[in-house]
Amino acid sequence: MNDSQPAEDLFISEWQARVDDQIQAFGGYWDAFQILARLMEELGEVAAALQRLNGLRPHDSTVDLEAEIGDVLYTVMAFANARQIRLDQALARVLQKYEQRDQQAWQDQQRDR
């Protein structure tokens, strides 16, 4: 992996490899349930940030929604790596599923707005 490569030029598989390299350097993966618990924690932080940005919670500190989403992505990649799941393949499959199954529902929803 070329660390000087601009981040926006990386593919999902390259991001997964970077996450794997970092986790291996830190001593390896937690078990799947620990990673899942961490993912739930990170999702809670996204929800809290969104509440602050929408005035539903006191805005006591700087809110960085992008960083919170980054934490979620990192944790999803860690979970996928620990389970030997290629996220590029998983995303391709789910996009195909949504295109086949939900296309009409999306069109109906847009029409009804």
C-alpha cells in the first residue's frame, strides 16, 4: 500500500487492508461481539452528534459528524476483516439487491412526495 496515495483514490479493499495493517500492528482483532459492541457505541455517537447539530441536545462541544461516520466505517471494516468479508463484494451484492427489489418502491416514494 502506498501511504502517499491520496485518500480519495483508494478503493474499499485498500481501506480494508489499511485497517487490517493497523489492527495487526496493535496486536490483532477483538472477537466479533466486542467489535459489534464497539460499532453500536460508534453509532450512538453519530446519533448524539446529529442530535446536537439539530438542536435536540445541548451543543456543549464541537460536533464533527464526519469524524463520527469515519469511526463507524473503521469499525465496520474491522468487523468485516475479522469475519473475512470483502466489503466491495458485500456492497455490490446489496446494491444489486436494492436495484432489483426496491427500484419500484423508490420510484413510488419519489412520485408521492
